[in-house]
Amino acid sequence: MDYVEFGMKAYILSIISPRSGLVQALNAVRSSKIVREAYLIYGTYDLICKVEFDSFPQIDSFLEVLQENGLQDSNTLIVKEGGLNFEREECDKTEKCAFIFGKIKRPSVPKFWEKHLKSIESVMEAHELYGLYDVVISVSENARTDFYNQVFKQLWLLTEVNLTATHTMFTVKL
């Protein structure tokens, strides 16, 4: 399996109000040059955006676009270089059904995580983060109908080792 290299990256979780503006906000962020993927999600937040950027002022500009489109609150999670950090080839072109955000015990074991997560076919990427969560894992759309067997049950091996909290957000089809 091939994996791709990337530059500075972040995941931006957003709450949008009013609810009638969700699709408008999604379309606005998808037109941004720094957005690699954006989804409406079901969970604590309304919108997730995966962005790749060269400088932090680009993040500020992106947040301004969100503000113009009903942003009520956001959480920016910067991908940590080194450690757990992989993406499958064509990751950004593969539709996702879920993003799993977790907290891990320290010290983490990134190479163990990476090896195990790469063995789960539906896991498209995994990154260590700076921010509210320690790790993000994206799951391909093909796992939606059997999420329990294809992903969740396989993650139990990690949860018994060092995952202390998981927050899964499912993407919403329009």
C-alpha cells in the first residue's frame, strides 16, 4: 500500500448557526484553496474541514470565511509532525463516513498505532494532533454499513492499550 507525504495540516471543527445555513457554510468552505476535504457531520460539531496550509494567516482567513457563514464556535487541531502520521494514497478523494477523535495515554506508542491502523482497510488516515484531541482517524465510506465489524471492533485492540476517550463523528450525505 502506498502512502502520501504532506505539508502543514489541520482539522477545523465548527458549530454553525442557524441550522438552515449548514449547506451554505459547507459550500463556502469547499471553495477555499486550503481545504482538502469538508463534510457536514453528526455529533458535537456541524462541520469538519481538513486543511493544508503554508502559514497561520491562511487559517485566520479561512476562519473569517466561516465567520461570514454562521460560525458560532470552532476548534482547530494542528497535525503534529512525526509520530503517528499517515495517509493512504487517494485519501482526499475517498469519501469518509466517520472521523474518530481520541485522547491517548502518555507516553503514546505511535509506531504500534500506525502498524495496527494501517492493517484496518477502512482506515484512510491517522494523525497525532495538537489541541483538544490527541489523534484523528478517518474512515472510508465503505465501512458505513458495517462500521462495528470493519472498524470499531478492530479499534478495541488499541483502546485496551492506550485510548482513553473516543468521540466519533459521522459524515452526513446531502
